[in-house]
Amino acid sequence: MGILDKITGRAKKAAGDIADDASLRREGRQEERKGEAKDELSNAQERADAKADEVADLERKTS
């Protein structure tokens, strides 16, 4: 999910380094951070789903 943003961001950062373009480097860093945030969100959602399944299993066992 966020891997494409990370790759695009790194490419933009590298292009900014080569062209000595600070705005392109900055845009690349922002895109990388966006990809990392997407990954963190996905991981948090997976953990929440796992906890919800765990609670549902406990409720079934105690009913």
C-alpha cells in the first residue's frame, strides 16, 4: 500500500539531489512520510481486527 509512495518519494529525493532542487527533495521526503503513515495505519487496522477477533472468540467461549 504505502510502498509505492515510499519508492516514488525516494526517486524524487534522488532526482532533487541530482538536480540540486530543494523543493523536489522536500516533495520526495513528504511522499516517503505519506507512505510510512499508510503502512502504520494498515498495521494498526490489522492489530485492531486481531483484537476484535480475540474478543469475539472470548465471548463465544463464555456464552
